[in-house]
Amino acid sequence: MKEKQPIPIPPPPPPNGVVSERTAEPTLPDDLIVDILLRLPVKSLGKFKCVSKQWRRLITDPRFNSLHRELCSKNPSILMVKKYPLLREPHMRKCTTVDLCAFNFNGFRKNLEFSLYLDDDEKNIEMLPSKRGLVCFVSESGFYACNPSTQITTKLPEASCCTSGEVNAGMGYVAETDEYVLVHLFDRSLDIHVDYDIGCEVLRLRDGEDCSWKVVDANCPFVVRGWGVLVNNVFYWMIWDEYNELGDEAIVSFDLEKEEFGIVAPPEGCFDPHGAWSLVELGGRLCLVDNAARPSTMDIWVLTDSESRGWVKEYSIHMSAYSNDMLSFIAPLDYWNGKIVMDVKQESLDFYDVEEKKIERMDHLISGEWNWLRTYTESFFSFGSK
């Protein structure tokens, strides 16, 4: 009778779960591994760095970071954000829970869902418009920056005090310097209606570095409304002041490089200061959105030349599918793959096909489940110590 062979005993697991290079089985070529890893979210890649020295070397390579960023920019996500009060005892400090989750542009939930907590009343918390890897919240207690990819949130250095109680700010990403820039306009006068004195400070967030506010010499010449929009290294705000004529100045600009304020006139002969006008960046261009000049129509004007301040009405979107009371709550978010992405406040996420001139609705989003929608891309960005 043939003698039975002993059952082989597998080797013990490696210490700390890390496979050494000597005991590991033969691996795939680096380029093939990179091609696979590039398709994974940042949160997963942070864990996979512990698989082996080879994987850690590939994932932490700056070239991998650059390739991952480029691939994610071509496939952005929709970030849904909801806030609600965290129930505490009456004598305790108020705190707000903020839930975040992401969907792809086909409407399917991605592997990104978590909560963060901000020390303030939910009514005092706002979220600044953004499109890249970071999101920024502002409240009476200050500014907070969050990287949804890593699920890390940090409170930013304390900003200058605003005597009027209003918070006017803007946040954007500057690709040339690979940094996020936060601009804060603050009123130093005691009465906003008489001799106001609006200062400006800038905070630059760079990967892994500490940050601090820099107060610039220039003062903002007007009271502004809404959040700032960054296009080509310049922030823009709608002016809050009352207009004397239809052709008056409507937009104030702040050049980040020159640290100077300027004025931009609206499209000639069509601007109604009492209308529902707003600013947005679409496809790297500054756009002026009019939701009320014509019945059931959204007109989008594009600033074609920042020097001559020329405007062109590039899109006229028929909005007959929406009720009149809903029109002022529809906000364009981004331009992607030939479509304008629109946030129909707490109702749906819609796409306007520029070529077909028709509106499509994203499925799988439930009405009333968010406070804010943002387009979002994965990012390895890490915060400094403060």
C-alpha cells in the first residue's frame, strides 16, 4: 500500500500583516500593478500601502499621485452633504453632525460614506462651493477643511473678526501651484451702511504643510453677496450694494497674484439688479447665471475676455419642466462631458445636454436628503499640523 503523504502546513502569517519581499510569491510587473491600483479610491490605497514594500513604493511615488489625480479629474463624483443637530444635554455646547456620501455620474453610490462633527449650531454652518478634493465649511466658530477621500477634517487657523457679523469668503484650487486658496472678506467698521472698511485675508493650503492667514494691503471696495468663484487665479463676487443704473458695476474681482481688487461690468443692456443673478465657474470660465429675466428660461452668460470684460450669452435653457417658484433654486454646478450639471435644491440632480438641448434627471437620488451638492474628485491631500 502506498504510503500517505503528509498534508503540508502553510507558513505562519507575517508579523503586522506585512508580507516581506523574501517570502512573498512572485508578483506582477510594476506597470500592471499600477494600472490596477490607479482605479482604486484613496481610502483603499491608504490601506493597501501595508500589503508590501513594493506596493508602498508604487503608491507613494509622486508620479502615481499625479496619474491618479488626472484619472479622477476625468471621472468626477457627486458629493452629497447633509447636516443636522447632534442631540445633547441642554447645558452642553451645541454640535452638528455632517454626513457625506458620494455618487458617480450614473447615480450609483460609491464606497465613500462617513460623518464629521462641527462645534456649532447647524443653522450657523455653511459649505463653500468647491470642485476639487477638499471641501470647506464655515460657521461662527471658524473655518473647517475636509478631505472626503481620507475622511480627515481639520479646523483652520482663526480668521480675522468681522464686526458686521457677515461671513463672505471663497475657496478654489490653483493647479499651477497645486494649492487650495481660501479668501476671507471681513468688515472692520462698526456700521456696515456707513463708511465700511472691508479687509481681505488669504489662506493657502498646500499638501502636508502648515498654513496661516495673510492680510493683504488692498481693501474690498464694495459689500458683496454670495460665495467667491475662482477662475484663472481671480476670485469674483456679486456686489451687494444698490445699483443706480442698469449698466452699473455688478461684480467685484480679486487677483490672487497682484493682490488687487477690480470691477467687472455686467452684460450691457440686460442686467437687472433686482433679478436672480449668480456667479458660477463652468468649464474653467466665469459664468453669470440669470434665472428670472425671461419666463421659464435660464440664461448663462460667459465672460469671454477678462481684459475687455466681454460677455456672450452662450446658453439659454428652457425650464418649462420646473415650477416658477423652483427656478430661483436651480444652480449650475459644473460642466462635464458636454452637459451642464444642475442642482435642483433638495429635489434632484439634473443634466442639461448642450448638443441635444434637453434636460435629463439622475436616478437613485431621494428628494430632500441633502443640504448641498458638489462635484468632487479624489485627492491624496494631507493637512499640516495646524
